[in-house]
Amino acid sequence: ADAYNHNLNTSEETYGAITTTHTYADRVETVQQAQAAGLSACSGLIAGMGESDKDLVDVVFALRDLDPDSVPVN
């Protein structure tokens, strides 16, 4: 494998309302580990899950900081 997809999905603030099986920090760390292993990271977001406009802005900036090679928006 040369690429890995692991979406952040939403902002850190809203994440707990969507998923309880793992944390937002776990998602970020997984993408960072894939990047450190030399994989092409793909990480994006899913809109329309009850998030606010601020949440969408926050996750876009988080993705910018994470710097994946591709960013799907669903």
C-alpha cells in the first residue's frame, strides 16, 4: 500500500456527538502515523451531520494543519 485514508469527519468540538468509539485525537494521530510511515495520507470531512458553520471552518483549518495529500469533502 502507498496511500491511507482516514477522515477527520468533523471538528474536534462536534466529534464526540458523532463517534464514541475513538477520540478526535486518535483520528489525527492515525493520519500522522501514516504520514510518518511514508504513506500518502488522505483525510477529509463529511458535511451535513448537524455541525455548525464554525465546525466546518474548524475542521478545514485542522485539515490544513494536518496537510494530507488529498482532502475528500462528502
